[in-house]
Amino acid sequence: MPELRFKVLGRSIAVARLGEGWAAWQLGADGKRGRAEFEIPEFIAEGELCQYLADLFHEAATPGHGGAFQVR
């Protein structure tokens, strides 16, 4: 499976399936990536990732950064 990219509350996040689970990275504006400080449960389906990320971070939402969407 290719890497999927999302914008979550203004942050760029990459997600990829590794074996049975998911791996997530925060993407910096300078092109660097670091391991994300959250986990995605293995039972989350690919089509549920964007909603899962939105639900995970909803308490940190601000008027200018309030949602999540997949970047194609």
C-alpha cells in the first residue's frame, strides 16, 4: 500500500500500512519527517483514517484549523 497523506489541523501527516498495523509520521515544512506521537489501531480501515484522525485531534481544533482531509 502506498503512503497516504493528510492535513490534520494544519499539520501534515503521512500514514502507511506496515504489516498488520499502521505507522504515522509528522511531515515538516522542510521535508523532514518524524515519528508521530500517536498510534492508529490496526483495526482502523483505510477508508476510516481521515475520520479517525479528525476525531483523535478534535479537542485541539481552532477556528483556522478545525478539520482533517486527505491530500492527494
